[in-house]
Amino acid sequence: MIRARLVIPWKGTGKLADPYRPRIVDDYPMQQQDVTAQPVASIIPGPNLLTIEAIMPDATLADIEADPNYGPGAVLWSEPYPG
Amino acid sequence: MHADTGISALTGLIPSSGSAVTLVSDTFTDTGGTNLTAHTPDIRPGSNAWVAVAGTIDIQANKAQGENSANQYYSIDAGQADVTISADVTPSATTAGSWGISGRISDASNSWDVTVNASAGSFRLYEHNAGVYTIRASAAVTINNGTAYTLAGQFSGQNVTATINGGNQISYGSATLNQSTTKHGLNVPTAWTADNFKVTNP
């Protein structure tokens, strides 16, 4: 497993059926938390980004880095988990 | 009606396991069809009662069951904002979506929601702020409709930590919304049920 901090676009409209969320949670299974803590009132999905800290299988991070929607630039840092 | 008995009726403060104190406990043992507002919890502070914040939740087969497909919140004042809330929540395919238990509920538009979502395969912590829903933490978890999951949320200052069946811990460290709100409760829609609701401190 890998723990990584990622910079990810927001997605959603803030409605119950389409909440504001990191776009990546729709694309890859992971355990994640928002570490940017942007106030809800100022969340505008485009062009704003947020930072998440996530735990995922090594292969998932490799897939994210190979995904043109995210790429290696989305990964601020990563480390084995648990360290 | 389920009557209070013994010292719990006087204080609502019952030592639980370890050093935790039970502030609210409800096994929803009552006549079928009883609205939670007409039902007395097993343990509660003083004479605090369930309040319908939005929608309808009643008792069916000795469990709390939602009766609305839209959002519904029922809360009870535990007297403290820094608490651990938990309940056994059973989702239903009848009403797909993210629901479960809620903490620090001030009204129908502001709360912290610990939810499961079967169709998304997700366990989520929502900030529900001025009617806007934001997923602040989540974990990919297989959720089966018809299966009970013990959801728990621990609130401590700006920190919220949630677990499902004691694992898959997710957390958020900037929970400033309703930080001093002492009302906690349920958010279950049509055909979803909740049982063994508890609020403890810590």
C-alpha cells in the first residue's frame, strides 16, 4: 500500500446526488481525506483544485500517474504505508 | 411508549465500557408505526426527546426506519458537542444514495453525515453546510443492501473520525461547522433502518 498526497480537481454541484468531491474518487478506489479544507462557500469546481491525502494499492498510484487526466504531476509525494 | 426507568431517567449519564459515559442510547423498542418524536429513548439527558428536523422516521420491527425518499434528519440533544455517535444502519435498494448517522445537526441544512452508499461502494463523511454537500473523507468499501453496518463518528473540536464496523477509518481535521452544536441523530430514508443508536462521551 501507498500513502500519497495528490492535487486533484473538484467535481460535483454540491447537491446530495452530486456532492462536491475530489474527481479521483469516481475513478479510482481509495481511502482519502481532504487536507485543503477549502470553505464550502468558496468551492467552485472549475478551475479550483484541492489536496487530498490518500491510501491505495501501489498499482492504483501507478495507474493514476499513467492517467492523462491526472499524471505524475498530480502526486506531491508518496511513501509506503504503513511506513 | 418506552418508559425511562431507574437512574438513567434522572441523569442520562451511564458509565459505558472503559471511561466512556453514555449520554443517549436507543434500541427503538416500541410499537410499530410510532414516530420517534413520540418514543422515549432508553437513556437520555433529562427529558430530552427526538426532534423531527426534516422528513419522517418511525419505528418498524423495533428499529428506526425512514419514511421519506428525500433527506430526513431526526436529532436528540445530548448536551455535548464532543461525542462519539454510533448506530447499526441497514441500507436498502429502495432508496439508493448516501445516508446513515449525523452529528452536530443544527437544522435540515447543516450537519456532519457519516454515510454508506451501496451503488457507489463508498463509506463517506459529508459536510452538509447551508444545504451544500461536500465529501470531506471517504473510503472505497463494498456495501450490500440489506446488511447492517455499524457506523460511528467521533467528534472532538475540529476533528471528525468515522469508522464502519470498527475499521476503514476516515477523518477530517477542519470541521468548523457547528462545532458547538450538541444535537446528534439519524439520517435514514425510505426502507433504510437504524438500530442501537448511541451517543457517548468521549
